[in-house]
Amino acid sequence: MSHNYIAEQIFTKEDYTLRSLSKAEYENCKFINCDFSSSDLSGVKFLDCEFISCNLSLASLTKTSFNDINFSDCKMLGLRFENCNDFGLAFSFNNCKLDHSSFYKLKLKKTSFKNTQLHEVDFSESDLANSSFENCDLLGVTFDRTILEKVDFRTAYQYSIDPDKNRIKKAKFSQSGLGGLLHKYDIVITD
């Protein structure tokens, strides 16, 4: 299958809701202020790319490759990352909105989430070992049979994690966040 190869390009203020992004392999590209909402990114390969101030909400990610991708200031609602090509899957998120997205069963070791809102995100059965949630809002996030070993939750907030249903060995929590581990016991914690 012949694939277009596009390298070191900058795409600014493109509206991919009107016309699809060309099916290609994009390497070292930047997408700035682009609208991918509800667009079809199936089969597109992104390698060492940056997405800045983009809207990717409800985009189709079937067999999409995200290898070493940085998302900054992006709106990414309702994305099903488990549909991505999992080979080499690696990304980081800074100041993004990821509400209602799903990372079901994905290997996401060493993933960095910074200043990101993750309301109602599903991490069931995923491997987040050595990841960090720096200043992240984890309201309603599902951690179920999730590997959370050595994950840094010290500045994360609004999470509820059942230590009996997840692997949390050597995960880091702040004292103020301990309530998120005891939530299921319906107990009152005061200073």
C-alpha cells in the first residue's frame, strides 16, 4: 500500500470538518488551531508531531498511529484511543480537555498528563505504570484492574481509586488525596 509521506510541515487554522486530512504518514509536523472534530483520522500515522490548540473531539481513530505525540491546549472529548494502532503508541497531554474519552486496555507506560481535565475517562485494564497526573482533574475517572504502579497522583484531584481493584504499588499520593483511595468505605476524613 503506497502511503504519502509528509514531514516537517506546519498546518495552521485548517478545518478538517469540511475536508478530511489526507491519509498519510506525518512526521515532525505541527498542527496549530486546527479543527478535526468528528473527522475521520482512521489509518493516519503521526510520528513526533505536535497538536496545539486543536479540537479533536469525536474524531474517528480506527488504526490511527500516535507515536511520540504532544497535545497542548487541545479539546479532545469522547475519543476512543483503544481503536488506535497500539504499536509505538505514545503521547503526552498538557492543558487538554479529555472528558468522556477511553483508553481501555492500552499500554500507556510513562504517559504525562499535565493540567488536564479527564472527567469520566475510562482507564479500565490499561497499564499506566510510571505515568504522572500533574495538577489533573480526575472526576469520575474509571480505574478498574488498571496498573497504576509508580504513578504520580500527588497533585491530581477528585479521583476515586479502589486499591483492591487496581495495582497501586509505589504509586505516589499527597496526604490530601488519600480520601480518593478510601472513597468506597464512605468514611469521613478531617484535618
